[in-house]
Amino acid sequence: MIGELVERWHRGWIAADGLTSSYRDGYLVVHVNRPHRVHEWIATNDAVGELAAVVAAAPEPSWLSVPTHEPEKVIAEIEAAGLVVARPDETFMRRSLAGHPAPEPPSGYAVEITTDPVIKVRVLAGDEVAASGLMAVVGEDAVAHRIETAEEHRRRGLGSVVMGALVREASRNGATTGLLFSSTTGVHLYRSLGWERISDLVVAQNQA
């Protein structure tokens, strides 16, 4: 079940970021092509130890993301393979988009929405970008990505404004289910908007 959902999530991620992916010996690989992360391997089954060994041996900087219900076991396996755990406590989440909260921006802020075809939302304070986010629609799935609020504009509900605007546009484009990978700092926001945990998420990197 997790494997199917994470494959659906990854299709939205690569659409949102303009990336490509492939399968190598049955393993899912996203071509990130950045200096510190050339590839990101994503576990879609329980063979984590074997995949971790592949990532550890890769000659280029590579990451491994593992959605799991057993994070402690996964951390032990990937560290034994020679990987370094970068983020041990992220969360894979989903939500039905029906009835998603969509608050208006507070006084002094305006919302800008573009679709090309990725949905992009910016909350502006004059000419300054106070908060922003992306959402890619693939079939009936909407994948949120890069939900950010500038430090000086936090605690004003702008993250909820961004998510509400993204979901509203995604629903108009036929999406019914939302998927996202959340950092530890983002989980509170998403839970307050009705998103539910699918699994834990462990992220590690090799030492190339």
C-alpha cells in the first residue's frame, strides 16, 4: 500500500520540480541533478537493506527516501549499509481534497495564483513574497511541494492560505486526493488542515 502511494507521490514531485525518473534493477530513481544530490532513490518495498547498499556504493552524491512503519529498523539497516541518516523523522501524508480549509489572507496580504501547468501560489506583502508553494496534478492526485513561509511572516496563517489556494485550484483541475512529504516543522500545519499520516519517512544520503 505504501509503495503504490509513494509511486503516485513521486509522479507529482517530478512534475512539480521538472525532473525525470527511471527504474534501475527494479528500484525507483529520481534524477535530481544537483551537486549535492544527483539522484534520489525511493524505496517502494521492504527490501531496504539491498537498496541502501546500492545507494551507498553509488559514485555520485545520492539520497535514499524510505517511507516506513518501522523507522528504527530502517535506520539500523541503512546505517549498516554505510549511509548517513539526514532526516530521520519526516512524515508521508495524504488527505481527501473535499472540504479542505481555504482561509482568506490576513489584512495586508494578497494571493497570486498561476498555472503552467504546475499550480504556483504566492502570498504577497506588497512586492515581497511572504509565503509560497507548488502543487502538481497527476490524474486524481495533487502533490504539494515547497510550501514555505518567510521567517518574518510566520505565525500569521499564511501556510494555510497557500495550501487552501493550491487545493482549490487542484480540485478545479480534477484532483481528489492530496499527497505530500512533510518535514517535522510542517506536520503541525498539515494536521491542522486535516491531513493524515500514511507512514514515517526516513531520509539518508551516501558519502560520495
